[in-house]
Amino acid sequence: MPHLVLEHSAELADSHDLHAAARALFDAAHEGDLFTNKAAIKVRTTPCHNVLMGTNPQTFAHLTIYLLSGRTDAARADLATRMLAVLDQHFPDVGALSVDPRDINTQTYAKRVI
């Protein structure tokens, strides 16, 4: 844990290095105090092809961070601020950037690892 899911305007794949952004998010997650087990961090990007929004340019990158429950609001806010700074470095010309840390219910979460 955590899962970092970066949804973005599909055209960003043509104009930005999404792999570099994913790597930077991975590194930033590991550098903080919340995630010391590097093997547990997962980052993926998802292009969104049909986007309508009020910003100009009409582009976005939104990071959802799925965390096991139990983190304080302050820790999640600090994480969101740090991750937004990474997004801003990699997507300075994108219309909207956002980060949403969300808790995963540890009582119902299931996983399998080889």
C-alpha cells in the first residue's frame, strides 16, 4: 500500500513524460514517513479520452491515493501537498491539478501477491 492512480487528459501522453511523473510520484511517496516499504507502493496512470471542464486549457491530472485507514488528517494533508508539488513540477501547463488521499477499509480490503 499505497496505490497512486493518476488520471489525466489523454493528450498529456503526447506532450508530457508520464513515466517520469509516475517515477517522481513513486519516489516522493517513498521519501515521506508514511510508506517505508518500497515494494508496497504502486503507481499507475489512466488516460481519460472524453474530458469537459471549465479551465483553459481543458486539461487535467488528478491523483487519487488509496491508503490503508488509520492515517491522521494532518498526515494525509501533508501527503496531498507533497504530491501536488510533484504534479506541478511535471505538469506546469496543465489546466487543473488535484490530489485526493482516500482511506481503504482494512476490514474489507483483500489482496494477493506472488
